[in-house]
Amino acid sequence: MSDDDQELGITESKEHSPGDWYAEVVQKAGLADYAPMGGFIVTRPRGYALWEAIQDNLDGWFKDTGVENAYFPMFIPEDYLEREKDIVEGFDPEVAWVTQGGHDDLDQRLAVRPTSESIIAPYLSQWVRSHRDLPLRVNQWNSVVRWEATETKPFFRTKEFLWQEGHTAHATDEAAWAETTLRLDQYHRLYEDVLGIPVLRGRKPDHDKFPGADTTMSVEALMPDGKSVQGGTSHHLGQSFADAFDITFADEDEAERTAYTTSWGLSWRAIGALVMSHSDDQGLVLPPTVAPKQVVIVPIWQEDTKDDVEQYGAEIAAELEAQGVRVHFDDRDGRNPGFKFNEWELNGVPVRFEIGPNEVEDDEVTVVHRPDGESTVEDRAAIADRVHDHLDEVYDKLYDAAADRLAENVREADNRADILGTIGQHGGYVKAPWCGDQDCEAEIKDQIAAEIVMVPLGEDSAARAASELEGERVPEPDHDGEDCAICGDEATRTAYFAKSY
Amino acid sequence: MSDDDQELGITESKEHSPGDWYAEVVQKAGLADYAPMGGFIVTRPRGYALWEAIQDNLDGWFKDTGVENAYFPMFIPEDYLEREKDIVEGFDPEVAWVTQGGHDDLDQRLAVRPTSESIIAPYLSQWVRSHRDLPLRVNQWNSVVRWEATETKPFFRTKEFLWQEGHTAHATDEAAWAETTLRLDQYHRLYEDVLGIPVLRGRKPDHDKFPGADTTMSVEALMPDGKSVQGGTSHHLGQSFADAFDITFADEDEAERTAYTTSWGLSWRAIGALVMSHSDDQGLVLPPTVAPKQVVIVPIWQEDTKDDVEQYGAEIAAELEAQGVRVHFDDRDGRNPGFKFNEWELNGVPVRFEIGPNEVEDDEVTVVHRPDGESTVEDRAAIADRVHDHLDEVYDKLYDAAADRLAENVREADNRADILGTIGQHGGYVKAPWCGDQDCEAEIKDQIAAEIVMVPLGEDSAARAASELEGERVPEPDHDGEDCAICGDEATRTAYFAKSY
């Protein structure tokens, strides 16, 4: 390997140094660079294209289910932020404050939004007059800032991050439950059907809920290094924001009632989970669903075969493009095929077509899958059909590998030593009976930095009943009535312990 | 008119109090509300949908012409902002500063981006190594903040506004000129083909260029009240940013050369121009190109005809929807047809279908155009075809009215008194020979707050040569060699004076 290749290729090992490996993939595959100020990143076009793919999917589903986009100011006056006490306590320590405009000090500090409940709720209050105005659903795609002093990890830990935040108001508690669950279902679907990542879903323990929420639900994705990623959250806010901001409506019987609200958000962590789940020591691996280029065609020729090979390749590219496949024909003269293979592997193009004089001669195409290098030969005549099968196969390979990893990494424990030992040895999730007391989690947290990432929804809960998804990804509580694994008191629920990003 | 109607309808007159009328239309048509802090607005779903329509068009054109989206941090460290001296001088007085993060004071103030040249240029410098990396084009859709202490006017004057900002680097001056012109062409196309607004184009006088730019070009739209709106700007930045931020490349001959850069932006002012151009005393008027709903079907029935009329309406709605028409069937029971007519007029739906027992009986549809109330009767069988003609006709009516207004409001003057008198009496544009001295403009500005909004591009300029658009919208300089209308010195160009937003 030449120096040039060294500089271009991935040098860190995913298995042995996952943190350094991740940072290297993000930079060398051109997804993001570090910004001059700590905690911020520059999202490059290849990284932003992944965000656009996520947006296209979610935004379409939102609009199909009654959500409209809007835009609220990026600043929130301090006295607005103070109107809901839990929000203040929850976010005050990590707010970035604007204190000067031009050459003047401001009369009142403005918070750069850490989340927008406090500026949206007052408008929901104005816009909601009657039961006919409900449900009211708005969403915005924007960035928020949370001034946390942790090491920067692109897409996982940054002071500013891109996300969407949905905010809704409803006439009844049941309707708000249905909304909270519908949005979690959509996040679930994004991971399973678009990002190739199976997720578990449940609710957060009470002490880890969104400030002011009745219930916070999340989807959780297991990373190959054994840590869990909170992949999206959906909050049933009950009536706390409606009370604080006076969101009331005249009901059908003319009575004035207080609304129920929800909020739900998914951030560019989804990009982080995507990159970390599928990529390898050759670089980025992407499912075809979100890959900016799904197929790259690399021609292999000598001078005397160049014209034939290039014409053959160009025709195939045109045929695929007409089929709606995102294809790139790499006919650069100055680079040899080996260089091109490495470069497109680094950049995560899911399928590579290799065509040389033999393929032209035999009317064939050699098809190589990025995740495992599997190589097959297809008839030229059938390639425009078969390419879709190959794209599906690549998706399935990525999904199945992640699903196997998840299935192997949910373990059980019924005492403290086992929880600590199992997570210490294997990572992943450990299910244990739990009394519900935060102190019991604290003991585990102090010793191995693992926490309760979720608690299964109760069988009879409205959230569970409202979900259209069933089966193993919606775990059931199965430790009711046993002893808490940590303190020995009666367990009232099942806790999923894991280290997390 | 009942109190209820009064509250819903527009009460101000576009002709007599255009400012109040505009503010009322924006609020009552549900486009935007005022935020709690002065200078900020809340963009409601109907307003944001217009921004999405603008984005969909421009973003597609950008991507078709080599632009990729990216995302840069919303904050810029003060020392970065200071690296290009003109940017500092130009924007420093209107920057919002973040000085505190959480409970701590920051070591260095962070500017909330007023524009992103200063944070993007350093990365262009990193990403550009060789002539093979050029041209390099990135764009971002975001919001910027400029702390100007003026009265808030939604979409026209707000401290935070939504826009896109494109930034490119090129190997040659000619390539940068072509880029600057291409983007101005795309803005031109947006106004003419999507927003129904004819625009003039030219360059800004030197004293009104973007800080650090060689040349700033703009498209200018005439509002019905006689003022001009700067509808989008495209800047040839020459080598000033490339010098300040060291954007150099190894050229084909191995020599290290300095790149040329451009930037170009279009903001939600385009929404303001759209609303102000076409709307009337009944409320919002939108061209079908951007209207969230293009056709509303209002059924008119008595109890005994209700079922037939509603079925007829629902069938027509389904047929239009299958054709890709954005149609709404307003079958609300609690509102009478008159109320519905008023509401949809207020909200700017371009075409209304009225269907009652007569239409059902005769297999017809009554079609009403929003801009002028013109009513025609169409055969039911042909309606799915004819609807497209009606949508086109509505677009043409709006465009033609605006084009007539523009044609009537470009006047000439060759002395100070005429400039002042003509603008004072008619508004609009006044063309006059000008020496190029800012002091001459200042005299006009002081007296009637009119300024030079544009100077035609020289016949032989690269910008003019590169444009694919020709004809009357790209005015030619025709006062070269005459006497300056203000000072009497030799004129070197033609100035377009106007009051402006």
C-alpha cells in the first residue's frame, strides 16, 4: 500500500478501537469535518445527503398523517423558557445565551432554542379555540443547541445538532397516546425499513423522562460495540405544557377543557447509528435505501479494448438510470480500477459493477456487494431487472447481521453481580427485574456507566394498545412480582440495562 | 357583514394603506404571526408551505447544475468573522452574539451567522487542493440573524430570516462569472415561472455591493405600491475571500493559483413579494404553481339535493386528485357556501368549483377564478382536462397584471427635479444618467428615501455575455456619455432609482 493509499484508506480497526475507527470513517468518507469551536461539526455534502434521505422518508410519512411543517424563531426569551418549571430545570444548565445584538446589550437574554416547547406552546394556545381545531400538529426541521461539555463525536455528541421536532395538541388523553405511539412507530419504521437497523422500543424510567413529560418513549438501537443508541423519542406531555401555557378549547358540550400535548424528535444521531452499524475496516457501508449512489460501474480495459468497454458501461449506466437506479459510471482516465474499487468502498456505494473485455465478450456483468464482497455474474440482458434484487440482497445482509447481533445481545440477570458481569463482559442489553427506584440504577451507573435505557410498555398500557407494531421488538414486561435485582425489594417492572451513547 | 365576518375578513385597503393591508393579509390568511420578541415572526404552516414550494423548485435546479447541500454551524467564532475585513465592517454592527454557554461565560464570543462566508471559506480552502476539485459548489438552507432595529414586516424585515446561501469556488474569473450569472438566472426563473412576478436584473452600485464582493447582481421586483424589492442576489467575490482564507489550488501546469469564489442567496422575502404582488382586498391571492391547494370544490345544496351534490363533488375531487391536481372538497356541514367562498378567497385558493343541483342536472361545473372572479361553465366530462387550462389562465392573469404594472412604471428623467418629482408622484423606477458617484445618490436618498436599486450590466460584461436570458428584462445601459442627472458631470452608466423595501 502506497503512502497515498494509506492516507485515503481507513487505518483504525472497528473491533479494537471503535471510537477512533468511527471518527476516521466519518472524516475519510467525507461525511463531516470538525468545526473550529469544540462541539460543532461541518456536515459535508455526503453526510448531508444521508440527512436528506432521512428527511424525505419521515417528512412524507408525517404529511400523510396530518402533520404540517412550520418555522418558529431560533431564540426563546428567558421569561418564556421559565414558564414551564421542568423545562427550566432540565435545560437551563445547557443553554447558549445571546446577550448582545450589534453593539448593544439586550434587555433580556435570549436562549438559542434547546428544544421549542416553550415558544410553540404559547402559539398552540392562540391557535386552539375549539374542539374543531384539534388535533393540531406542527413539525419543524431545524437545529438546536445544548451546551454540554463532552467530547465531540460527530452526529452522536455535538453542541448543535440537526433534528425535527413535532408538537401536537389533542382533545383527549387517548388521542395524545395514539399520537405519541404513531410517531414512535414511524421512527421504528425508519430504522427497520430505511436504515437497516432493528430497534427495541419502550419507555424511559421516570427519572430519565423529558422534562415535564408524563411518559417518554424511545427506540433503541444496539451498536456493534455493545452500546445502545437512543434513536428517537416521543413524549406524551400530558397537560403540563397545556396548563403552563393555557392551551384550552371549547369542547362539543361548550365546556372549556385543557388540551393534552405531545412532542417527538429524531436527530442526526440516526446518521451516527447508520454509519456505526454497517461500516467496516474498508470504510463506509450504506444500505441502498439511503446511499446517494446505489451502483458504481467501474470499467477495466487495456488501450485496445477501451472503446468497447466504455461504450458497454455507458449503455448499462443509461439503462439503470432510466430505471430510477442512482448509478455512477466512473470513467475517469487518471485512476486505475484498484484505486477506484478502494475509493468507492470507502465511500459506501452498496453495489459495484465490474466490466472488462470478458464481460463485453460474454454479454455479462460482474456484480459485487459492498458489505461482504460477494461476487456474481449476471446476464447483460437481465441486469436492469436483477439490479433491484441485488440492492434488496445488500439491504437484507445489513439488516440480518444487525438483527442477529441484537438477538444475541439481550441477556438476563437477576442480581447485581450478574448485571455488572454480563454487561462488563458482553456489552449489549441485560434484562433484570427492578423495583423502579432510581438509586438502584445509580449503583450500576457508578460502577460500569451502564444505565436503564428502557422499560417495556405495560401489556395494558394505552401506548402498547395503540401501536400497530407487535412482536419481539416491543418487549413485554416479564419481571412483575419478582425481586429487584439490585435491592431485593419487590420488582414492579423489567429494566433493560446497557451502556449508551 | 356580521361581526364574525369582520373578524375573519380583510378590513384594510391595499390601495390606501398598503402596509396595514399587507400585515392583515399575512395574519388573517394564516401565513405568519408576530413572535414575542420584536423583529421575529412565527411562520405558520400555510406560510411555510410557500417556502417549501420555493425550496422544491430552486433546490431541484441547483442539484441539476452541480450544487450539493451541506450544513455549517450556526455560530461563527469572532476571530473567523474578523479575517475578511469587509465582512467585519459590513456585518459587525448587526451581529447577535452568544456570550454564555450554560452557566459559564465563553472565552470568545460566537456570532450567530449573519451569512456564512467566514465559516465556509476555511473549509473550501481545505477541500480544494487541485484543479480537479473545481468547481466546488455547496449550498445550505438555513436561517441567519441580522440585528437591525427596524419595524418588523413579516418576510420583508425580520431579524431572523430563512434563506439559502450558495458558496462556490472556481479556477478562473470567467468560470466564477458564469456561476454568478447562472444563479441569478435561476432566481429570475423562480420569479417569472413560479411566482408570477416579472423582474428586472442588473448590478448594484459599488457602494451597495455585498461586503468584499467584486460585483453584486440582483433581481428586482416592482410592488404595486411602487416600491422595489431586491428579490435575490448573486455575488462575484473575486479573490478577496480566497486571499483571506487561502483558497488555492494546483493548476494543470502544477502552478499554485488562487481560486475565485461566489456566493448567492434568496430569502423568504420572495414570499413577501409574492403576497404583496398578487393579493387583494379579499385576502391572499396565489399562483397555482405554489398554492398548497389549487382547487377548492364547494357544494351548494338543499336537504333534498345534498346526497346527489356531495357524491358529484366527491367524484370530481377524486378525478382531479388522480390527475395530480391539489384539490380540496369542502364538505363541512356547519358552514354555508357564502362563508366557504369568503374563507377560501381569504386563503388564496386560485380556482373554485361551485356545484349545485343545476350543475348535477346538466353535467356541468361552474369554475371561478380567484384573481378576478371570472366565472365559466365547463362540461363535467372535460373538467379533468380543462382544469389545467384554468390553472394556467390564472397564472397568466397574475403575471400579465404584474408585467403591465412594471412596463408602465419604468420612466426616464435627466435632472434632479424630474427624478424627485416622478418618483414622488408615481413611484416605480426612474432611469437616469449617472456619474457613478455615491454623493449624487445621497441627495436623492435624503429627500425622498429613493436609492439606486440597480445599474444595467454593460453590453460587453462577462455577466451579460454569460446569461442565457435576453430581452427587455435585462436592461441595457443607454446613458453612457450624457450628463449625470444630479451633478452634471459626465455620466458613465444608467441608474435605476426607486424606493425599496
